[in-house]
Amino acid sequence: MELVARDLACARGSVPVLEGVSFTLAAGQALMLRGPNGSGKTTLLRTLAGLQPPLEGSVSAPPESIAYAAHADGLKATLTVSENLTFWARIFGQSDIGPALEAFDLGDLADRPAQNLSAGQKRRLGLARLLVTGRPIWMLDEPTVSLDAASVAQFGRAVRGHLDRGGAALIATHIDLGFEAALLDISTFRARPRRIDSFDEAFA
Ligand SMILES: Nc1ncnc2c1ncn2[C@@H]1O[C@H](COP(=O)(O)OP(=O)(O)OP(=O)(O)O)[C@@H](O)[C@H]1O
């Protein structure tokens, strides 16, 4: 599925952050989102994923087509690895967690409660959830935090597999994931400084 963003403007905490953001993410394509700290990468991903409305512009893909992985892993601490994946799979109407366990090398940890995983293992479990969503467009915010080199490579393979199956991915990262991808530099879309004084004005 293709995602077309047209002339998007986005705010965070009533302060406009980005404007004039237009790009196309085609099926089978990965785009690397770049920009310095505070430039609006998270704000853009949240807007595209439907977690906050744009001030202006449009996003062609519905939120139901997007799987968003934020900074936080969002794991259920007392559930085991396989229970966490099963929980998420059911939410998305899926049942097979095998490929997700395998892709992120979680088989030996399947019966361990999430709260007893290391930081990198938690991150792998958080990313494995993408595979049980069945959603075609992945939006990932700094997905490789806490991952060692082998796990980054494993994650890169999971993304490539997703692209090969016709999926797409927009990834905020400065890490080389081991495959060619176009760059989307959002520092060119910085919004003019102005303040939105009310919700009504922002969304009029
Ligand atoms: N809840 C909030 N209220 C007000 N401003 C916020 C809020 N959250 C973030 N901001 C501001 O919005 C701007 C964009 O933040 P955002 O998190 O989108 O940037 P980023 O490019 O993802 O940054 P980083 O690379 O540091 O993760 C920053 O100036 C930030 O300080």
C-alpha cells in the first residue's frame, strides 16, 4: 500500500513544528527520516499514524494500515514473551506468532516474563510485535535503541522481508540498517515561528 503525504503541517503542544511536508512512500519502499534532535521526527510520525491530527494537509493511508512503534516498547511486564505477542496478535486479528519469535530470535525466551528481559531483549520483543500486526506500513521511531550490532542486522532483515512482501516503512534513525533506502530530511520543513492560541484556531 502507498502512503502519500500532501502539504502536511504538524504541531506539538500547540507550537507548529513542521509545514509543507509532502512525500510518497511506495509499497516495497523504505524511507529514512532524518533531522536533528527536536526537528519534529516524532511529531511527524505521530501525525502520519493518526495519533494527532495535522494542522493542515492530508495523509492518504488510513491509520488502520499503519503499525507505529514509538520510543516506549509498550510491553505487558507480567506476561511472558509469547503471551505478549499472542495478546498483540489477537488485537490485530492474527494468530501465528511463530514468524515473529523466529525473526527476532526470541524462541529461547518465549516463557520469560517481559519484566525479566534485558533492555535489548525488550526492544526486540517490542519490534517483533510489528510482525503480528499484519499492517502494511511500519512507522518506527528510533527502533534500534538498545540493540547490539547483531540485533540491528536482525532488525534490518525483518524490515527487508517486510518490504519484499510489499510492505513499506518510514524509519526515524541515524543507523545504517544494511540496505539502500531513500532519505527524507525534515529540517527543510521547519514551521515559521507562531503560536496557536486555541484548539479552534488550530483546527478551524
Ligand atoms: N508535549 C510537548 N509540548 C510542547 N512541545 C513539545 C512536546 N513534545 C515535544 N515538543 C517539542 O516539539 C519539537 C519536536 O519534537 P519531536 O519529539 O517531534 O522531535 P524529534 O525530531 O523526534 O527529536 P529527537 O531526535 O530528539 O527525538 C521539539 O522542539 C520539542 O521540544
